[in-house]
Amino acid sequence: MFREVKKEETFPQIEERVLGLWDKDESFKKSLDSRPETEPYTFYDGPPFATGLPHYGHLLAGTIKDIVPRYWTMKGKKVPRGFGWDCHGLPIESLVQNELGLAGVAEIQKLGVDKFNETCRSKVLKYTSEWKKTVRRMGRWVDFDKGYKTMDKNFMESVWWVFKQCFDKGLIYQGYRIQPYSPALATPLSNFETNQGYKDRQDPSLTLIFPINSNEPKFKDTSILVWTTTPWTLYSNFCIVVGPDMDYNLVEQDGKKYWIAASRTAAYFKNPNIVDTCKGSELVGKDYEPLSRISDAFVTPDQLSRHYKIYPADYVSTEDGTGAVHTAPSFGEEDFQKGAELDLGLFDPLDTEGKFTDKVPMWKGLGAKEADKEIIRYFKEQGRVFKQDVIVHSYPHCWRTGVPLIYRALKTWFLKIDAPVTSKDGVTKTLKEWMVENNQTVNWVPDHIKNGRFGKWLEGARDWNLSRNRFWGTPIPVWLSDDGDMIAVGSIEELQQLTGVKLDDLHKHFVDKLTIEKNGKVYRRTPEVFDCWFESGSMPYASRHYPFENKELVERSFPADFIAEGLDQTRGWFYTLTVLSNALFQKPAFKNVIVNGIILAEDGSKMSKSKRNYPDPNDLIERTGADAIRLFMINSAALKAEDLRFSEEGVKGIVKQVMLPLWNAVAFFVSNHNADAAKGQLNWKPGQEVKSDNELDRWMLATLQDLAAKVEVEMKAYRLYNVVPAVIAAVDDLTNWYVRRSRRRFWKSENDGDKNAAYATMYKVLVDFSKILAPFLPLLAEEIYQILVREVDANAPVSVHLCEFPSADKSLMDEKLVERIAMVRGMVEMGRVIRATNNVKNRMPIASMTVVAHGTEEKNVAETMKDLILEELNVREMKFLEDETKLVQLSAKPNFLAIKAKGPDYAKNMKVISAKLNSLSVDEIKALQAGETIKFEFGEVGADCLMLNRIVADGMAVEANQHFTVALDLKITDELRRACVARELVNRIQNRRKDQNYAISDKIEVTLFSASDVFKQAVAENEAYIAGETQAVKIAWAAVADGLEANDADGEAFAFTTVKA
């Protein structure tokens, strides 16, 4: 006997029981222990920050990262799954700053870096218990006990080792570069962090007047107009650049003369009075009157001699502005390059928080953007503003605080992307070349990411800014002497040898106390810490404390077999893994990667806590269960790196369309089996194989083998988006065809071979389904397995997840049979479409249908499966025609999309093709349907380029596919309607059985009352059918309706009740 399926039990309740079972049996540990060390499978889990609660993006990525390891475990691989935590960086520092009320870097330093860092340490794992709870509740198996934390000493030591390797290879340098800088966080950001924060904002659009100091008649008493959107940088203006080959106009207005690019003149002057022209090269070398000379004291006299002149530049654009570009070498990439080329020096009057210092006394304490209005007002008063406006443009903001970034020249640490790297076998290429080349060996899913978003990012990769001017992170292990000499340290032992001190903690407030004395010089540590992405990129090595421990294990298991994260990580974790693996080993970091899309709110907007535009994940889990959420997310475009609009109704749809039908199939099997076993009407026992000649059994088993084969192919390719639809379709095959078509075989009282075969077939299918579904619906699959296998066989594996994943049994495959049933179901589906389109309910019998088979095999299928098709469609008679034109009036139109898809030659000749297809005769259409083609000079077209239209006689309706044309006679007689009433009655009785919680095998007695003669006649004509469908052993009539439940059947009122027989 099997454990009974409780219909009142919800999926969340079932899942909680399974989770408890896993805990009690230590199922995850046993799944790892049961797989040999000789079959390793390496999976890297990207570490999340524990400073916030898990959201749907985490649940989606986590589900993918659970499915794949479960599958490969069931394929015999040993798949360790240690969970990691990102502990350093801006998320935790921002949290602590807010909690302690620290406004900026100065206040942190006043508090003390040691106190600040220790507070960070105490808060960094704030939400780990919530994470663990949610991860467990989602049915995901990970090892929290054997995970890693990026703040652990061993992890940090390996990060030092990674850096030292890069340093020794000549990949590390310190230098000035223009960096995106967050004033709110007082630190530069990486390019990929910057790209996360672009949004539209308003900025000043300011055109300024720069008088030219020249006695040449053409330039005397003239000015040049210069445009900027960053007024706060004007005090750092060192020069102006123009396009040497561009044309410039001299425009006179109100007695003053202004030089401006010819192509921009109309944008500034409505009716310009052009009094002269020149090439940009004529402006080059001219001195101009600066806005301010505050910066003069901060450069050398030699540098100052080259200031306030006009220089040529090939990057000057006339898409906007004036064709003359304000250049402040401390702010802006091109400005910096021009300043370096001319050795103009630097002047940066901002402090670490982006506020003006006493270098510009009048604006001291004002933030850069904050000062814009005051600076504009001041220069207006000085008569230096020609035009003021506002521009709306896309501008980078701090991804953490939302504050606009500024671009400033900073001395920071970089990893050089174009530096040469030599492999062990002596091949030398630049690091970028290694990355691009090795990326081609990676299986990206979806594939377009490889050479698209990620490939293009690699091709355009720039030197990586590794350093952050922050506090809570892994310190950059470089010690500097006053004369610029450097010592890079790669381990705790090496640091001890150099300083005589052995540290147990490598954080900044410990390491910064140590100095190195060597060759008469004192070396002090550079103050920066690592960008936390450097730590994440070091995870394959640092999580195992490589190379100080686990050296052979790491090298044997590298690169990883699989990783998965969201699309945003193409410029984050995927990228940093790739940089460091190629720098260290000239290999990719991973072999296979699944990239998921972004989850949005149902209306397509970004999920927002403040807007409350999405259901709370934990609440939804308690309402629908985790399995439904898992299947909804992975059966979506998100598995193709596209956006997913999250919908609670979509999750409920998975319950209704997949999980409930499957669960009902299990309940049907268990209930019937237990009833037959109790009555001694069954010879079959669980696990006993029975060879079946029944076509339905053979089809279901063949379908199961096809599914197993497809899953194996697609999972090897990591195309989960192809697996899940196939699994769902197979569940539909089982529940919506096999079980429904097999019910009477289970209900009959005879204990014959066919009944035993039905039990044996359905048992095998359900058990194999539990195994195939296990990676995707791990909780429901476990419950099915426990009921059908483990609870009746103590020797079976304790969990479905310890079982071997089913492989296709070729002896059970039957391609022709599967195709035949597919044809039948296609015909049935067309019949249902006709009913739905014409509002004829499925319970209304139809007198006849006419079938035109499009081939010999199709005709054979229709004839041999006729009775089944008629029963499925509730049709009385099937008629056959050889010639479709005797049934329908056939015409055709061009299928423009199909024609266009054939190539550019077809698209160019669309009119010619359309004219021919619009004029086809019926015989020509039939010839194309038979496989012939129409030939043109540029190619040929066939039936795939047609859209067929079929018109039938009144009272008929038609549908067609590649195999059949089907027409239904929709004329309804009184006798057909009475049969419909009988079917409606069956439905009402079946619903009552469910409401009364009758077992599927329970026999019943039915009592009826009705004043309707139509109803009474309907029951009399169809009594045997009603009794057979409802398992009624008796149908009786009551004299009155008292005590009976009122209802109606196709508009005919009646009352009824049922009792167990």
C-alpha cells in the first residue's frame, strides 16, 4: 500500500515536510558523500552581500545554480556547493556610516579607522540568518558551513597572492588617470561600477567669452566662444582646443566680435553678421584672457608658460557647443591627455568629498555641482557669460548613493590590460588578447553574449582601477619608500620576514601600523584598499586559500565547469574572473555560463520597495510554494538573458497547469492502486515490470524516453530554456492524455493483464518523472518519490536526489508511434479550436466531422485512431474526403514574413513573388502543398510562403495543419442537446465527488430530482454513460427536491445528492 495523498494538503505544507525530511536524513550531505572524488564537478557561486535581504533576482540566479548541480549530481558527479559572502566594500561601509551618522571620510578618520572597521565587521553578516532561511525554503542545497567570507584572513592572504603574481608579471602600475569619482563615498569607481549608474539629469549649458590677446588685425579685439557643462571646472582651465581643419566664423553682434565654428553659427545667432572667417589652424597659438589666475601658483613657471593658449585637437566636435573646447587637465579624459601631451600640470581644488578647498577661497566648502550656480553668477557679473541654458543628458551617478560622479585625475593603482603576458609554454600575448581568445572556448548561454555584450566589453577593455580610497577592504599589499621604490607582499609569511611581525588579521587598521626597513630606506603601505571586485574575481583561488592550501585540488578543478549570474555581471564578476584567470594562468575561469535576465515588476518597471510593486518573496513562497516560483522563473525569457516581468498570477498558473495535474495523477494512481490491492484485484507490485502491448502504454513510455534523451542533450549544452518547456509538455502528455485515456483501465473490476500493464506503466512513468523533475521541482519530486518508492522500499536511496538521472532506454523508443499520437492530438486540438472559436462547448456532442488527410500515413492514422478521435472531440461520426476542394473553397495569399526570411533577394523581389502567389489556381496551390515549388531567377518558393484561406458551407467550420484539414458540422439537434445535458450532469457529479473528498476509486449512489422533461429524457437515454463516468452503481429518482443540492445542466434545472455505495 502507498501512503494516501491528502487532497486538503497544500504545496507549501508538502514542501515544509520535505525540508524537514532532508534535515533529518542529511540528504544533501549524503548526496555529496555518495559521489566519488574521481568524478569532480566544479561550480563557482558568486558571493552576495549579506547587508540586504534576498530579492527575486537572487532567487532566479539561485534556482539556476541549484538546478545544474542537482542534475550533475544525479549524473554521478561530485558537486561541492560552498556558499560565499561578500563582506568588504561600499555596501557595508555605507550602512555603517549611516548607522554611526558619519558624514564623510574626515569623520571616519576622526572616529578612528579601527573602530569603523570593527563596526563593519560586526554588521557585515547582518542578514545571514534571513538568507539561510530563504535559500533553504527555496529548496536550494548549499553548504553554509564550508563556505567562505571575503573578510577571512585566509581569503585575504590569497587575494594578496593573486595581486603579487600580477605585480611580478608587470601588470600593476600606479599612476594618474582620469577616474569616475564618487564624492559621497570619497573614492574612485571602476568602469563597470560607473556603467551601473547612468540616468538622465539636468546640467548647466554654459557658453563663455574668452578675449583673444593678439595684435593681428584679424584677431585684435575679438573673443572666442567656449562651451561647457561643468562650470565648476573653469578654475582649472589651462587651455582651449580647436579643430585645426575646421572652418570658423567671426560674427559681430552688439559691437563685439566672436569666433565660433562655422557649422555651429546658426545655433547661436539668428541672423549672423559674419565679418571674417578662418581655419582653426589660424587660431592655434593665440593667447587668451583666462577666467581666473588662481591656479598659477600651483604649477611650475615652465608649465605656466604654456597656459592660456589655443591648441589643435582632432577630437573637437561640432555636434554641439561652439567648436572650441574648454580644457581642464584635472577633469576629463581628453583634457588630461592634452595636458599630459603639453605638460601643463594639474590643478584640482576639490577635497576628497568633492568640495572646494581654500585653493579657491570664495567657494570653499561648496560641492562641485553645488557651486555651479554661484560660479555662473560670478562670471556673469564679470561679463564673461555669452549664453546660459540647461541640458538634459545621460550622466553617471554613484551606483551606491545616487550622487552624480565627477571625473578627476587621481593617482591610483591599475591592472594593465594591454601588457604582455607569457604562458608556461612560452607564448606571449597581451592580457587582452588572452582574454578575447580564451573567451571563444567558453560556452555562453545564451550564445550571443559571447561575442556580443561580453565579447565587445573585452575588446574595449581598459586598464582596471583596482584601488579604493576606503577603509573596510583587503589592503593593497604594496609598501612605498619616499623615493618611489615599491615592495609588493604576497603572503603573511613574506610580510613577517620583512617586518618581523606575524599578523592574524590583514585589515587596514592592523597592516598600516607595519613599516618595512630595507637597504636604508623605510617603506610604508600605500593607503588604498582593493576594489571588492578584485576579491570576487579572486574567489576561485581565495575561497580555497590557494596556493597555501588545496593547491592540487584547485589546479585539478580549474577552470570551473559552471557558473551563473545575471546579465549585469558581464561587466562585473564574469569580467573580473576572466581578467584574473588569464593574468594568472592564461585560461578562462569557467567552461559554461548561464546568464539570466533582469526581473522587473509586472508593469515592466524596476522592482521598488517604496512602490511595493511586487509581492514579498517570502510571503509568496508561503502562498504558492517554492517549486512554483522556481518553475515560473526558469520557464521564461529570463533564461535567455531577457527581462522577466514577474507575475504572481504566472506563478499560480504553474500550480494550476503543471503541479496540480501532476499531483492529481499521483493521487489517481495511489487511490486506485490501494483500492484494488485491498480487494485483491491486482497482481502487480511496485517495481515489477510488465511488458505491455497497449498502444497507449507504449506511447507514454516512448514519450518518457524522448524526454530523457532531450533533457540529457540540452543539459549538456546548459540550455535550460529548452529543457523546461519539454518537461512541462511531457507532464501534459501524462496528465492530459495518458491518465485521461487510461482511466477506465484502472476502474474496471477485472484483474487482467491490461490492468496490470497500466499500473506498471504509470508507476514507471511517475517514478521516472520524479527523477527527471528533481532538479527543477526538487520538493514535489521528493514527495512523489517518497510516496512511490522510498516508503515501500527501505533499500531504495533515501532521496530522489541521490538517484541516478534516467537515461533514455532505446528499446522503449518508438518514433513512429509518437508521431502518430502527435498527429492524433493535433487533429483533436484543431477540433477544440473550432469549438472554442464558434462557442460550442466541449460537452455538446457533434453529429459528424469530415477529414482530409494530407498523406498516406495521415490517412492511416485517422482511420485506425478514428474511435479515439471521435471520443475526444465528442463527435458521433467521421467522414473522409480525398480532395480538399470538395470540402472547402481554397485560396492563398503570400506569407510576407516567411518570404522575407528567405533572404535579401526575396525581399527585393517581394512584388514579383506576391503577384504570382496572389494569382495561384486551386490546382497550383495543391501542387505546392504536395511539395512542388515555383521557380524564379533568384530562387524558389514553396508552400511555406503561402497563407491558405479555407471557406466551408454554412453550419460547418474548418481548421487545418500540415497533416489534416478538419471540418465539424456544428448543427445541433434536440437529441444532441440532451446528450450534452447528460455530460453536464456527469460534470456536476464529479465536482461533488471532489467536494465530498471521495477517493477516486469510491463507488457511489446518485439521487436525482427534476421537473424538466428534457432532463429526465437525457438521463434515461444516457444512464449507462452517466453511471460509467461517475462510478455510480445506482441512479435513483426522488419525488421531491427536499434535501438535495440545486443545480442545472445546460439550462435544465435539477437537484441531486450522492452517497458512497
